Amino acid sequence: MADAPRHPMLVRVMAELGAARFTEEWIEDKHIFVNGYTEGKHIWINPAPAVVHTVIHEILHKLKPAWPEAYVEGMATRLLRQLTDREVWAMYLEYHRRVRRPKRRRRHDDDDD
């Protein structure tokens, strides 16, 4: 993927990554899942919805390995939308309680050896 042509906006995004101030925290909204928001030069990031979506997505792969990727992605989104903010937070906390962090980064293509 690194060899593909890159959009010029990517350079600006990467530069801003080095200039912005970030805060990571739970952000609750009555109407939608909030992944983040910006005020001036400060960016707040709520990792919970994205992490829980990925957790659901990967669990679906485990439960239904024959399902096509596009179907798994759609189902994960559908299931996430059925959760309340409190349920997303509970799943996020459970994931963090159970996750292990190996010392060595694993590449997805390591399985191909």
C-alpha cells in the first residue's frame, strides 16, 4: 500500500499530527457516537467506538469465518449502532481488562512465513 500514489492532503495531515494537542477521553452524546471533536488547535479523541467496532468485527470473523469481509463490516456497524453509550463503554473497559500487549509488534502478514 505504501507504493500507491498519495493524496497531497496526507502531508498536511501528518504535519498537523505533530502540531496538534490531543486529549483522549470518553465523549458522550445523546444522539450519536462521538469519535472525536476539535476546538481550536486541540483535538479530543474518543477511542471507544472505534475500538469496540473493531472488537465486534474481529469476534464476528471468529464466529463466522465464512462470512465475506464486506458482510462482516456491515454487521459490525449494525451491531455497534444497537448499543447504548453505556454498553459501548462497558465493552471498551472489558476489552482493556482482557487485552495483552506483547513486547514485539506483530505484522498481519507474519502468518505467511
